[in-house]
Amino acid sequence: PEFAYLKIYPNPAKDFITIEYNTCNDKTQGVIEIIDESGRKVYNRYLGRQFDQIILDTRDLKSGSYIFRLASGDKYIGRANVIISH
């Protein structure tokens, strides 16, 4: 695709989630951030590719609601709300 996107499934998630993304920017490195209900950043992962699919272990995250953000450079280009339920 020629547009930036962030897709996360399943939602709600239990032990693992799949993150599909495309930053549409091969000049700057993308990053995935996870923000908890209190607004605290609990996870940060730099992305090695412009687009990919990664599987993330969520067993270390507490049950609750999280915001997943995709950033490229200094711009947030994707966002998803995800429920983690153990």
C-alpha cells in the first residue's frame, strides 16, 4: 500500500498480538510505542523496516487498555486501542 497504517490483532489479546505496519517512509526509522492507561510509555521498539509484520509477547503487560502508536520521524502516523486480557 502507498499509505501508512497500523493494524493490530487479535483485540482483545491474551498472550501475543500481531502488529502489521507500514511507515511509508524509508528515510527515517519507525517506532512502535505502547502507552498504558495512566499515560506511561511501557514499551518502545524501533522498527528495522519500512513495512513488516511482528509478533509481540504481551504476557508481561498487565490486563487493561493500551494505546499502540506508530511513529515515523517526529510524527505519529498510526494509532490503535488494544485490550489485554489475561
